[in-house]
Amino acid sequence: MNPSAADKLATLIIVSYNAPRELENCFLSIEREKLSEIEVIIIDNNSPNPAVKKILSKWRKKPTYKVIFNSENVGFGRANNQAAQIAQGRWLILVNNDTYWNKGELKRFLEVLKALPPSVVALGPKILSPNHRLQQSAGYQLNFFNLITWAWGLDLFFKPLTLIYHPYHITYSSFYQNKHSVGWLAASFLAVKRQPFLKVGGFPQDIFMYGEDVLLGQRLSSQGQLLFNPIASFYHIGQASSSKEISLGKEAEFVVRLFSKRYGRLGKIYAQEAIKIGFFLRFLAFSLLGKPDKAEIYRKLS
């Protein structure tokens, strides 16, 4: 007999916006696992692509799936908060609509969840691009020093530096081979305990997209440990709903807003100038390295 909804180990939450092909692949990954320990909640943020509604109408017929169609795009964080309010799993597993995995990876991840000590409130796995390249999916909370090293590209071009301090984004691949306590975990695939998530208010309601996983990490750290564990691997396409340029620009806006909120006007100016200089330095670096496409992205942003 399948466990009741109240006994579910986890609820998978998918926020959907366009990208129908990627969404279908995500669902197929879930179905291949044949697990009775999970329920699935999909929140569609008013996708304009009619193919998305067609796909969701098909999957909502399954008894373990709940599909909610929002009348407007409320953003990534608010949609996840919305799903968390009706979720019944002890853990919430937040899954981007452009994430997929090989059979057995989700089951392995769930086994890790079961064995975690009570002090752990969030767990992040290894996240890869479709070409198997490692994605940066963990880091530490922002401060005046690691803002500079991130914005100026020092984390990318002088990676040994990141061995002696806590970087905003962790860029060195050796880090992702072992378990670590961190300050934030990427929300492209992330497990969080439902009760602590609800207790801290989930994602900030005033952030539409980008940076919300960093602030969630800050909130959850008051409840327990955030842990990266590479025991399972998941593929994340990235920018299926937005471009690389938009993502970088939105993250820069988030950082400026964060420093403004924490440190006032001087913090805002500091962040703005650090990022402006950093994007210009990246433009010069990629131009010299013969990578015009990347250089052009930073030229537009600087």
C-alpha cells in the first residue's frame, strides 16, 4: 500500500514558465524513478506558450500530481512559496523546469535525505550542464571582500585565491567532490525541510527572480546547516526561460539591492562601482582571450 500523503518523504515542486520540451523531460525523469514516497506540485506562472498548458493538462491527470495555473507570473520565489503552503512532504525538493536526471539519481538523493542528521535543513546535490560540465551551485554569503573577487572575475581567473577565503560563488571543481557546509545552495535542484522553510517565510516575496536562493540560504542558516553533498548528480540546462545576459544583469541588480539594504547608500555605491568595473574587466579579459561572444555580453553590461 502506498503511504498516505501525510507520510510522504518529499514533495517535488516545479515552477513552470514556457520551455515545454524541457518541462516534459523533467516529468519523464520523475516517472522513470517509480517512487511512491513523493508527490509533485507544479505551479505554472501563466506561460504564454500554449504547448506548456497542453503538457500540464496531460500530467495533472496523474493522482500524485497537483497542477496550479496562476493567472499572472508571480516570479520564481513566490510560486515556490505558494506550493510549499499546500505541500505535505517532510522535505520540499525544488526543481527547475529545465532540470532532468538519469534513472536512480533521485532515489539516491532521497536515501541521503533519510540519513541526514536533524541539524541539516537544506541539501544540494552536484549539478551539471547537459555537456557534463560542472555548474557552480553553492557559495557563501556576500561581504565587501568576496563581492570584489566575484565582480572582478578573480574567482574565475585566479582560482587558488578561493582556497583561502569564502567566495560568493564557489568556482573550483575540487570543492564539489566532497561534502561541505555552505552559505547558500542553488535552487535549480534543492531540498529544504518544509517546516523550517515555512518558519522563515520561504523565499523573499519582493524578489521576482535571481538572488532569491542566496537570501533563502541566509534565512535558513538561522534554522540549521546547509549542506552540499555530491552523492547524486542532476542536469540543469540553464537560461531555458531567459538569456545569459539577462541572468547576469539581474544578479548584478540583486547584489546592488542587497548591499543597499544592508549598508545603506554607501553600500549601494560600493556595489554599483565594483560591478561596473568588474564587468568592464571581464570584457577586456575575454576580448584578449579571443572569446568575442562572452566579451560582447560584458560590454553590454558594463
